[in-house]
Amino acid sequence: MAVAVGAVCASVALAQAPDDQRARLAEAKAQSAAAAARSAKLEQQATAERDQAQQARALIVG
């Protein structure tokens, strides 16, 4: 949700900025999107690891 709000704010700022600022804002927007993608991937990996741990625990406990 915060990423979406940030993207909207960056888009509005980008439309109102001079050319040099547009380039900086576009770069910041790209970096934000990349960070969100990394965060989502890490969250997915953590979920998979948690699920594996629960399965292992179930096998051990029986």
C-alpha cells in the first residue's frame, strides 16, 4: 500500500517538475519499484521457509 502511495506521489511530482528533476524523480521511482520487488521476493522466501519448517516439525512430532 505504501509503495502504491509513493508511486502516485512520485508520478504527480514527476509531472510538475523541470527536466533535471524529472530524471531524478524517475530514477527514484525506479529504485522504489526495485526495492518493493526485492521486499516481495524476500517475503515470499520467508513464507516458504516458514512453511518448510512447519512441515518438518509436523514430521518430527508425527
